[in-house]
Amino acid sequence: MERLNITSMVLGLIWVIVSYLLITTVMSEWFYAQPVWVIPVTIIGGVIVIRILFNQVFKVDFINKKYHKNQNRRK
């Protein structure tokens, strides 16, 4: 089983909260003028990009320090 990258999960959750607040308060007029699929794609797309960056590109977990060490031992 693949280890969970806690940093990417925390940043993904923060992205969901912040983007929802921005959509409902600051950019509500602009987003509601867009097609319906733009809002979910914006929120979910950000989470997917964060997960890919921290799991595939950076391969680092700032919260769980043993994450990188365990990946090296498995190879």
C-alpha cells in the first residue's frame, strides 16, 4: 500500500476551503456567469494539481518526516 502524503492532503483541504470562500464571496458574480462545470473543475482541479506536485514531482512530505525514508527503503 502506498504511503499517504499528509502535506498534500492538508494543502488540498486548505485549497478546497479557500477556493470555496473565494467563489462564494469575492468572485461570485464572475463565477455564476460561467457555465456550471467551471466551479467544480476549479476546486477539484486544484486538489489534483497539489496531489500530483507533492506525490510525483517533489516527493516530499513536510509533516511526516519518515515518508521519504520509507520510499527509499522500498526500492
